[in-house]
Amino acid sequence: MRILIISDIHANYVAFDTVLEHAKGQWDYVWCLGDVVGYGPAPNECVERLQQLPHLCLAGNHDWAALDRLDIRTFNPDARRAVEWTRETLTEANTRWLEALPTTFVIGQYTLVHASPREPIWEYILEPLVAALNFPHFETPYCFVGHTHQPVIYQMLSETGETEAHRPVYDEPILLNGHRLIVNPGSVGQPRDTDPRAAYAILDFEKGIFEHRRIEYNIAETQRQMRNAGLPERLIARLEHGW
């Protein structure tokens, strides 16, 4: 079975649709690592499109913020405004769907979370030291995370916790060879690694073959939709820069 792994769509339907088209015919099931909504202009459209696909989906921090499960006073003003707009825009049915999302899922050799194994909703794994501290918090060989919007693979090198980071090489399948890994596919809807292209991954579930991917999408169209919705200009501008 081939898995389409996506994360951090952030209500960017144009990017989501582009990823689905780019990966068409190459997957059997979708793993979504959370943050379907937040920031972007199409929360209902993204939720409803995902529901049409064979999938499992986890809750992310912006999904929880839209449900009023987080104190958004800790968010910056632009993110706060986007959360409030998202709450007002989501339909009751889509809100109920978000409410039912789990925070952690384990299937076969893979643990799935949004942020980190020890803090599934909020912790950012942005460096090897933080990754090393998380390896004791899951039992499978591999853990898939999102949240940082930055594609990367963290590999545990020794039982003492020594860990190194590997930046993605796109469109080159790699064999997950039994070393313990924390893998981030990157963000579909709001990349933050200075590359504005939508990021996703493909996994051959049985063979353990994994591939990072990137694809350009119509950023200007998403920006147009955001301006029409009255979303903050800083959130609009950042899409073309990938930060």
C-alpha cells in the first residue's frame, strides 16, 4: 500500500488540490498530520476534500485553536485574527469533524503525530537535540511529524541519543533501513524553509520506501482568496517567500 503523507494544509485549497493532482494515481491512502485549517482562506473546502479521500487525520494546534481548545492569546496578532476568522467560517459539520480528530496514531512500524511524540500538539522539532529528546517517547522505528513546516529527517545514531539531521533530496526514494527516524514531510499550504513550493511525501508502507516531494502551485490565487477574505497581509505575503 502506498501512502500520501501530507501536513499543515492550513486551509490552502489551491496548494492541496495541486498536491493531489501531482500525486494522482500514486497512492492508495492518505495520512494527514494535522493543521488542516488555520491561516488560509478555504477551511471548509479543505476539510471536505480530505473527507472525500480514504484517510486518517490527526489534530494540529491550529485545528485545536479553531475549536477553542487553545488559548490564542499566545498567538501573534495575525495568527489570532486568522483563528477568529476560521472559527466564524467553519460549518458546524466541519467543526464536529475536527473535534473528533485524534492526537496520536500508531500503525505498524509508524507513529504519527502533529508536533512531537512527547507533545503531540505543540512542541516544535527544529534541531537534532530536540529530536533526540523525543526518541524515548515512541516505540516504533519511525515517527512522522509536521508542525514546523520544514521537511527533514532526524536519525538516531546511537543508544546514547546522538542524532543528526538530513535535509530532503526530492524525488529520490530512500529505504527506511531500520534506523530510528523522525520524519517531517513539510507543509502543503505554508512552507517555512524559504521554498514556497508545496511539500508532501509518498511512503510504500510494506517496503518502507519513502520519498520527499515538492511542487509549485498558484500562490497568487491563494493570495487573492486571502485578500478577499480580509486575512492579514503578512500572512498573504509570506506564501511567496516560503517563510
